[in-house]
Amino acid sequence: MNLYVKVGIMVAASTLLLSIIGGMLFDTVEAGERGIGIEYGKVNPNLYKEGFHVHSPIMDIHRFSVRQVTRNIKVNITTGDLQEVKASIAITYRVPDDSVINIYTNYSGDAWSNLVMPRTLEAVQSATGHYKAGELITKREEVKDKAKQLLEVSLGGLVDVTEIAITNTQFDKSYQQAIRDKQVASENVQKAKHRLEEARLNAEAARVAGTAITEKPMLLKQRELEIEMEKAKRWKGNVPQSVTVIGNDKHIIYGINK
């Protein structure tokens, strides 16, 4: 083979190689994204991870985020005791690589609107239906864990749920008024019990003092003398309006008011 033939072959091969390379496209998939190849309307089963990629000109690369995100939604829920409650739900989640193609194909590529959000609403309603309205506050962590468990089962591993938070719980006005009325009633009961106990103790003290004076006639005279002496000690130009003397005889307390 002479030199001209060799040169011709090399030129043809180089031209063919440059044509092939020239027809290729270059794409970069950013961190936190995955690339999905589409050829003639069909999804390529091979996922493009972050980095530099070369692909044929007939393929389009669609970006899909796999970053962890937190979404917030407002919900109206009904509790186990049939109370209407408004609340805010914050959910933190991410789509694992194994689910990207599935979600892109079967959920129009929108994991939040077509998958996570509707199933979160179902899970929260199902969870709160097992509790009374007041328990949404007193058992907040338990309710949250129950909702997260139900959501994970519903999603079937398509999405990784990191956290669910139920906040800004607002009860119906009639329920709030019923709670306030109950608190007032409870406070009134406690006050009545206190007054009753105070009256009982006063009556017992009076009974003990009366019994002591009846049994010891000289005790009354003795107490009167002690009071007069106490008045004299404290006198500053005005007679005290009341004096209380603590006796040494069986701890009897005797008081005179003027």
C-alpha cells in the first residue's frame, strides 16, 4: 500500500470520527440533580448522575431534583371526638435515586403534587382521627409519629420521609369556649373546697376553745388579764383594735376583737 492510499484512509477515518463526535451533545448534571434521558418519547432506563455526560443528539436530558426539601401545607382535620381543627403540616422528604424513573414516568415527574402531598393529607387525617382534640396538644409527638408511620407505609419506599411536624393548631371557637368554661368551673370547685375546709377548721378551733373554757372556768379570766397586759405593753397612745394571745395550755389560741 503506497503512501497516498494510507494518507487517504487516515483522512477518511478522521473525518468519520469528527463527524460522529460533532454530532454528539454534551450535558452537565448539577449536584443534587439526576438526569433522565428521553429518546423519541421513551425514557432511557439509565439514570444520569451528577457530572459531565456525552449523549446522542436525539436524546433530551431532563433534570430531576433529589435534594431534601421541606414543604408546608395547611389542613382541616376532624378529631376522634368530631372536633374541626385547623393546623399547619411541615414535611421534610427526598426522592431516592431508585425512585426517580418511576416517579418521572408514573407521577408526571412531580413527586410533591402527585404523590407526597395527597398522601400526607390522608395520613394526617387518619392519624388524628384516633385522638381527641385536646390530645393534639398533650400528645403532639405521639400523633406526629403515627402520621409519619402511616405516610411511610402509603408511599411504599418511593420517597424517604425525614420528618413531619404538626403546628399552629387552631380549634373551633365553640370548642375553645367550652375549654374556658371548664377551666372556670374547675377553679370555682377548688375555691368552694377551700372555703369549706377553712370553715371546718374554724369550727373545729371554736369547738376546742369553747370546750377548754367550759372545762376550766378560770381560763377565761386568765386570758382577759393577759390581753390587758399585752395592750399595756403595746400602747402608744391608741388602744390596739385586736390582740391575739397564744396560750401555753394545750396550744389554745384565744382572740378578742374590739
